[in-house]
Amino acid sequence: MKTITGMIMTALLLLGGSSLPQSEQTHSAKAGKKLIVAISSLNSQRFAHTSTLLPDGRVLIAGGQNAEALASAEVFEPASNSFVSIGRMGVARSSHTATLLPSGRVLIAGGYNGDYLSTAEIYDPRTGKFTPTSQMTLARSGHEAILLRNGKVLLAGGVGTGWTFLSNAEVFDPETGTFTPTGNMTTARESHTATLLNDGSVLITGGHKGRRAAITIYSNAELYNPSTGTFSPTANMSVRRHKHDAALLPDGKVLVVGGSAERDREGAYASAEIYDHRTGRFTPTVNMNVKRYKHRGTTVLLPSGQTLIAGGSNTAELYDPADRIFVKVDGSMGSDRLFSAAALLRNGCVLITGGYDQRMATSAKAWLYQ
């Protein structure tokens, strides 16, 4: 089997020469000829799944959906760049969350499998088993989950039973294994983002409520204060966004990228903006190279200080905060990766898995950025 190094060298030879315009040559030089490279496929086709880096360097891939919601799970082995099937979750679920706890275990919560789920379970990488834990205070899917500085997990928003858009939030305490209500968000929302800030607060941006002709997409944002358990408004984004993504930058600011307005693909954005917690304001920055949406959780801060934007398109790009530019990454994933997942590996590479394309064809393919 050809090694990853060999594939990279082959790709570099094929890309060599200089048919690229001068500006792109400069950008490629800045990116250090980083590449997206295909590796062995997942054992199951899946989208709206989760991808969680484990303490031992492996990656847990759990749930998601193909023709129906999946209970199956698998682990990525970085030593062989391959996937190994493991035990099944207690419940099939997609659009759930998976959060690495301080103990090294993983909290898997909520989601949808024909019903909106209030169930949660814990994956223990030492035993390879999933074990039920207490139920959430409310069934929710398409919510956000963030590990707080105190070791607890905030779960906020999403959609509940009867297509109810949720403003409520709750906190999971791994010491007691229980969920407890916390303050409500100012706005009921799904397809939003949640980002842990350096002071321990959480920034919530955008999202929507309603469906089709009744949909409302937000430009508003709010902050969760874990000390008081309350949400409070902050400034609005420059545009309304849902199905977008966000990542904390090395300087403590937040990069918000892509998403869309009402028309999904036709309304997708290449635009990006920066939230500065010191001023409480969003400021537009340069546009990405391509429009992206349905890419939540695939924007990854790298050890270099650059940010990889890996989902929502067939290509990836880097945001360079020093020069405030987006740089194309060589290589293609063949078709748009919508509702794919990404995880930063210990060696600085990023694993990108699954998703579906514009024809709704679900994929088992996987790639490495390196």
C-alpha cells in the first residue's frame, strides 16, 4: 500500500512547475505546499456524525446518518491511517454532540433517529464500551456542546420534540453524571455555533428558527457566563448566518466563516468576520476563496496558529491571522463535503471524514490535511 509520504511526494511532483498565477504561487509557498490527501475509507458511510480526538491519539467516529440514523462507531488509528469498527452506541443518533471530558471519556448526547433524543451515554476508550448515563433535561438535536473551564459541559439550543426550536440550555456534571438546567439563551436557535473564549465565557452566534417559508435566520450573538449561568446579548454579526462555523484564534478573537441565508447553496457565503471579545464587536475580514455552508465543526485551529477551513466544499483553505488572508490548500475531496467532520491529530494533521455532496450522496471517504 502506498504510504502517505509517497502520495504526498507524487502529488508534489504532479503539482510542480509553475502553471499557477504568481499570487497563488505566493500563497502556496506560504501554505508550505500543504495537501489534502485521500486515505482508507470509513467502514460506514455517514454524515452529521461526530469526530473526537482521544487521549491516546486515536479518533472516535460515532453515529451520524446514511439511509437512517446509525448506532455504529469506529476508531481511526493514526499509526496505520485506517479505521477499526468498535462496539455500537446504545442508541442510533445523528446531529448529536460528542465532548471529550477531563477524564478522557467522551460524553455523547442527544441527536435524532426518527425521535428527538434526551438520552446520553459515555464512551470509555480504556474499555472500548458505551455506557448509558442520566438523561438530559430535554430532548434536543442540532444543539451545541462545549467543555467549560470547570470541567462541566454546556449544551445549548437545538431542536426538540415536535420541531420545537429551543432557547434553553443545560450543564452536564461528569462528577455526578447528571444534567442540570442553566439559564436560557436570549434566542431559540439551531444551526448556530458555540466557542469557548479565553476568559471562560462562551460565544453563541447566528443560527435559525422555523423551516422553509417560516424560517428566521439570525445575525445576533450572545455570551454565556458560567459563573452566573446566564446568557446576555453581544453585538450582531455583519450578516445573518446559519450552518456556518467558528473557531478561536491564537489572539483570543473568534473567526466566523461561511454559512448561508435562506437559499442554502444558492445563498451560501464566502464571507468571514472576526469577533473581538474586548470590544464586543464583529468586524468583516477578507472573503474565503470559495463559498461554504453546512460545515459546522470542520474549522480547526492548527499548531502553526493558522486555521484550517475543511468542510462545506470540495477543497480546503487556511486562514493566516498574521497576513489576514485565506490561502488555498492543494488537493481536492472530489465533491462538496456537507455535514462532514474533522479532528486535529497529535501530529498536527487534520482528519476529515464523511459528509454528503450536492446530490445527497453520503460518503465513507476520508482525507488527511498535512
